[in-house]
Amino acid sequence: MNVLIIDPDDARAALVAEGLRLDDSLHGATLHIWPRFELARLSEINPDMVIIACESPDRDTLDALQIAHEHAPRPVAMFVDRSDANTTAQALEAGVAAYVVDGYAPNRVASILSVAAHRFNLMQTLRHDLSKARADLAARKTIDRAKGVLMTSRGIGEEEAYRLMRKHAMDSGRPIAAIAEDILAISDLLKKRDDGC
Amino acid sequence: MLSVRIGFSPLNDAALVVLAEALGFYSAEGLDVSLSREANWSNIRDKLSYGLLDGAHVLATLPLARGLGLGPAIGHIIAPMALGANGNSVVISSKLKEVFEGLGASTLLESARALRLVIQHRRAVSEGKVTLAIPFNYSPHHFVLRHWLAAGGIDPDRQVQWVVLPPSRMADHLRDGVIDGFCSGSPWPQMAELNGDGVVLFSDPAFWTLKPEKVLALRGVWAEEHPEAAVALTRALLRAGQWAIDPAHADELALILSREAYVRAPLEAIQAALAPGGAGLILDPQTATFPWISHAKWFIGQFVRWGLTEGSHDFDAIARRVYRPDLWRQAAAPLGLSLPVEDEKDEGGADAPWMLPAAPDPVLMPPNTLFDGGVFRVRRP
């Protein structure tokens, strides 16, 4: 069985491929990954099934192959799970659709699509977690720098500086990182005046 | 406020849909609309089918294809209004343009005949078929190109290779010689021309002065559950049209379209398409947004003509199940627009401005002609 994965997002495509390799029912399937759909190269792979990211602009090219084409003599049709409309709907919501060539093995197609949808959701969760972790790290750095500014300008210790910021944050009902940003901005302003322009 | 999810494709003819958000017409009609910029038509079709969108800016042919039972989608889709008229252009390679000029072809009929000579020549010297790109199989673009080719004596099925491409990739393929021409909504053709990738051969108005193109599509189930919202949504878009036809708003219209969240294309290309002599997009709510049953029937006729569906359909029943002039009238009446008396009109054959019977006042309509002089007549009892 030949499965072609089309996704402009390399990392996500790799995650989908990994998910499919781990699936026992798919033992022996050959996976191919393309960042974009190239009709002229379709016969090189001759896939039985194509998984495509909905955000790929090439989806309409693939979708059009339900009408016979020189490069795709076998009709390609979007896979819609008639017995379980949820599979298709959940996949679309996750941002992925499946196409089958010549009505290939429907029972396996549904499970492949489910795995792909699961991996698309996983990727989104990973990306979300990563961006949150990055934001947390940036906030911590800002707080540390602001603490340094307070320690120098007021001649206080680290703990006292942090306590001051936290109190201000609580009094003003704003996150401590925002208070730290204010301190840094104002200290920059003061520094520039010191430069004597 | 009712939450409504509306999809659109990044094209100039999504103008009414994006203007209504940018200018607050949705909220003025009591709707909390969130727009979703979609990368392809298949996505919009499927999201409408599975309830991930309530409505969308779509090719007029998309809900009709559904009405004809074509494609994978489930569920009924209705069209309470057109989102304007025209807006597409046909772009060809500069090489082909030179050949056309050498043959003295200046009208559409002449250029189609010139292309026939090119096709014959290529076959004689065993070169590849002339290849043309369209954005979607079931599209007005496809029908316009086929009608134009057939007028020049070309068999669009056997003598031309068709390929479906996203408009964003068409210019690259043209420059690289993979295709000989394409038809796309603006501003892509104008961008291709500005970048020197090809030349605009003709735009919609040269083919048909008032060509139907995009409609507002609503998920049938949603519209049944929210009949008032369906009318309010239509009204918000008609109000956007009333704003858009004021010449004083031309610059702002182009600026809004060019935004990152909307068309996300260079302002220069968007303006070139909107300018006189450009893609001919008409946003006038009075003359270019009524969902004419005769438009729907013309399109269904094209599906049949090109063998995309069997001919045994009840044209009238399908057209009226999908196109909903009754909803347009409900939406338009409080805005001071005149309501057409009939749901159908002759398409083509009006070379000069003409009066459309409407209430309270008749409407002065722009010319309605096709380049080949063809007329699609309403059958009157």
C-alpha cells in the first residue's frame, strides 16, 4: 500500500508519518511525503491513498482528479466515511482530508485518516505548548533584568526587589512580567537622558 | 449577538464579505461574524457541509454542483445573493500573445480562432497540447474558457489539456512554460502582468458584460434554523455594496482589501484590477447582487453542455432550490433598493442600458451582452 502525505509543514508531516508507522494495522505501507502536490510526478508514486493538509493551496488540484486526467487516469475521490460521519468531520476540524484512488480499501483508509487527524491535533498542542514555554522563558528573563535594575537603583537585595515588584503587581492587578517591562522601559528612558542628548 | 462563521477566498471579489467586517455592517445587523480566510475551494465546500462554516464567499457554480449531486459534500447549500459581477481575467504567455498579434487577432472570437491555428501547428510539429489552468473544475472560469474556445472551433475536451491550480501558483507555471494560459479571479492576473509573467488577454466584461461569478453560500440547515440571521447577513453585505459603489471610497476599498487578514496582495495589483479597464468587478447591490434564477440555469446548462452531469435534471427545480431571490428581496426592501418583479431575465442580447421592471421603481440596468452575441432566453408560457 502506497500512502502519499502532502503538507507544507515538514514537521507535522513527519509526525503524521511516525504515527502511521507505529500503527500495527498499517504494517508494510510505504509512506511518501511531499511539501506540495505535483501532478506530473504522481505516476512515480502511484499512491493508493493521499493525505493532504487542508491549508495546502494544492488541495483543489488533487480534488479535481475525480475527473480522469492524463496524469491520473484512475479517478481520485475524497474519502468520506459513510458509516461514521464523525471521522471525516473530526479530520476536517483538525485540518486534514484524505483521498482514495480507485476506491481503495475503505476500512484501512478510515483508520489512517483517524491517525493523521490525531497527529494534526497533537502538532497543534505541541506548538501551543512550545510557544507558551517560550513566552514563560522570556517573561522570566525580563523579570530578572528588572530585578537587577531595582537592586542597583535602590541599593536593595534580590529578594526585596522581587517582593517590591510582586506587591506592585498585586496592587495594580497586572502580571509581574508587565511590571518588569515597565521598569525596563522607564530605566531605558532615564538612561538616555543621562547620555545627555 | 448570534455567532456566525463565514469563509472567504483571498480575492478582490470577496470585497463585500470583508468590507462588512471592516466597516461594522455585520454588528450593525446584530451578527457576531468571524471570518475565516481559506486556502482552497474544497475546504470551503467541506466546511460548509460539515458545519464548520455557516456561510461563505464561493464560486456561483459550487452550490449548483452540490444541487446537481456532484462532488463529495453532504448537505444542501443555498445562495441568497450574488457578491457582484465579473472580476476574472484570462492571462496568456507573452509568446502566445505575440502569435495572436502576428495573426491580427484583437477580438475574443479572433483570438480563439488564432489559438485554433496554434493548436493545429503544435500537433503538426508534435509539440505538447495547449495547457490551460483553472482554479476549480466546477467553476465559472472553466465554463468561460470552454465557451470561448468552442467559439473559435476548438474542442475543449480533446484539443486542450486542463489543469486545476491554485491562483497563487498560476503565474509561476506560466513563466516556466508548464501552462500556456490561465483564468483567475483578481488580483492574481494583474500581479502576473505586473511581474512580467504573462499578459492579460481579456477580462470578464469582454466575455459577458455582466457575468455572474461569486455568491454568498449558506449552509441549508443553518439558514432554516436561523431565517432572520440569513436575511440580516444578506442585508449587511448589501449595505457593504452601497458603501462600495461610492467613488469617494475607491482608495479605502483597495486599502481594506490589501490588508494582511483579507486578500494580502500588493496594493498596486489590487488597484490595477479595480481600475477602469481592469477586471471589471461590479459591486453595485442594485444591479449586480440579485441571485437571478436565469444565472443559475445558465450555469446548470454549462454543466450539461460540457458533460459534467447528465442532462436529465429539472433545471428549474434545482435552480430554485439553490438560488433564493426571496431572501434577497427580504434583505433589500428596507435598504431602499428596488425589487425585481421577476426571478429570471434574458441573459445576453442587451447592447445598451435597459429598464428592468422592479418595485417601487424600475431599475436602469447596464448592458447585458455576450461576446458571441448569444442570448440565453427565459422560456415564457
